[in-house]
Amino acid sequence: MPDLYDPNKKESGGPEPALVTASTGAGAPEPVPIPDAVPVSEPVPVPSAGQVNGNAPDRIRIGLWGAPRSGKTTYLAALQIAAMQYQRHNAGSWSITGMTQEANAFLAQGTDLLTRQRAFPEATMGVQGLAWALQGPEEKGKLGFRNRRPNFVLEIQDAAGEVFRHDHPQQAQLVGHLARSHGVIYLFDPVGDAEEATESFTYLQATLTQLAARVRDRGELVDGMLPHHVSVCIAKFDHPDIFRPAAEAGWVTQDMVGSRLPRVPREQSENFFQWMCNEFRGSNARLVRDALYSHFDPRRISFYAASAVGFRLNPQQVFDYNDYVQPVEVGGKPHIRTSPVPINVLEPLIDLESRIHRDRGRGGWLGGKRK
């Protein structure tokens, strides 16, 4: 019988290899060397809670949705900047840190691109899962409830807009994440919606139909509708093709202190979206609106006029209507003129977390399978 390797055998020198015996079926057992041992290495731990699609009770899964070039990756890259600037206009502050090395690298690279290099991130290819820990300022309790400090893990799938097409091979993976999600951030891009290749409805309806079927099969539809909370972000609010018509139509107000930033008042945001669909963009945008209202409970949808980079401010850090356009072409690529001041980038997430937290407290939809 051929010799086997001995785990105690050294490359050179040392004692003779220890032997074991194997029966040959007749006569005395034949000595057989023991096989080589696997080289000793550092033990590998169980994967940490930083992995995407974890099940800890403080985890919140958010689906990020939008057509190609709607600004999904730039939106995520601006998150940390928005968190750092939150205290400028609000009480308290927010912090955001990655749950994995990849998530931290994404934040660092995105912040560096937007602030130092004044450039936009490359569009996402395929589907990328990211998880971040967010902590906000203490909120005062209402009606006898204790104060609480928002502290949760956010999971987001950053997917290329093309993945939302019905014929994309990765669409099933994306639909699965959306089906497990507690909330959705939908980026509606009025600029890209004007172009046939990036029409919003094309990249909404096919995925929405499959999502409804997936959630129905899980028995989680509520009165025939998807149970998710939704934040609709009307993207690229800073773009002159969007901002100027909105200002001329009377939707924009302006702060009279600080940087005198323009904004659409929160209580007018849904009406602004309706105007965008009915008067400004037209039939394709109306289909987007109708699809959202027919699949999600309108009471669970919030609206925001948003921009990942905000407006260009003058040297005194004040908004100037005569010179507010932030991106400029440099070498055939868009660059940012001044340090970004994101508009409604963090706020949709804060709102989603608050609404999802209330659902969990009531033991409703989120008290079940999606807890």
C-alpha cells in the first residue's frame, strides 16, 4: 500500500514520521504515515453584523430607485457631507459610518470627489450593497413617551439604472432587495425624464410590477398595496431647467438668513411634484405619478425637492440668482464650482427612519416578517 503524508514530518531533519497502521486483510498490519496537517493560520470569525441583509432589530433596509443618470450614486456620495452640514440649520447633529471597509471607502471616496476634486462619481455598474450606521440627535418624547436617539443601521443597494429594466439579468436580485426593504427612496429626474433613453416610467413600471407580485406572494400586501414607506426626491432641483421654471411659477421660497438658500416648502412638496407632472413634464411623468399612487399607499409617500450638490454660492457664501449654477464642463466632464451644500439628501432618510420606527412601535406591518 502506498505511503501517505505524515502531519508531523518536517521538511528536513527532525524525528521520523509517526505511523498508523492499515489492515491489508492478511498478516500483520502495514504501517502507514499520517497525512500532512493543514498549515496553522488565523481562525476566521463569523461574519459581523456589517454584512448587508442582516436581521438585527435596528437595521433598516432602504431601496434606492431611479432611472439611469438620475443621480443615485451622487446622492449616496453626498450623504456624509449632508450629515456634517445638518447642524448648520438644525438642532443637534448626525453621524454616519460604514459597517464594512467597502462602505467606509465609498463614503471617503465620495466625499473626496465632491469636495476636493469637485467631480462627480462614476455611474454604478450592476448592483452594490452598502451598510452604514447612522446616529442622530436626541428627540423629545411626545405624550409621555421617553426621549429617543435615532441609532440605526441603513442598508442600501446602489444599482445601475439599467438594472431596473425588465430584461436585465440582475433585476431579480434587485427586486428581492426591494421586497425585503422597509422603505424606498425614489429619485425622479425631471431632466433625464425628457430623454427617451432615460424616461422614468420605463425604469419604474417593470420593476414595480414584479415587486408587487413578489410581495403579494409573501402575503404582505396591505389592502392590495405595497406596504413600504416612500420618499420621492425630485432630483436636480439646482438645475436651471428645473429651478428657473419652478421659481417663476412661484414654488420657491428663500431663506432670509445665512446663505439665503432657496427651497420648496415641505408642505408644498407634493403639490410641486403634481405641478411637475401635470404642467411641466407631461404624459410620461403623469404615468410615473399614477404608478406610485396606485402601488403605494399615498399616506406613506413624502416628497422632497432635492439636489446632491446644491447651488453655487458666492464668495460670501450667499446664494445669488444671477450666478447659481453649480456644475460646469471642464475637459468634457462636469465639475463642481464650489463646495457642495446638499439639499434634502439626509432628510428623506431621517423621515423614513422615523416613520418606520413608529410602525414598529405600533406592532403593525413592521412588527411581523420585516422586523
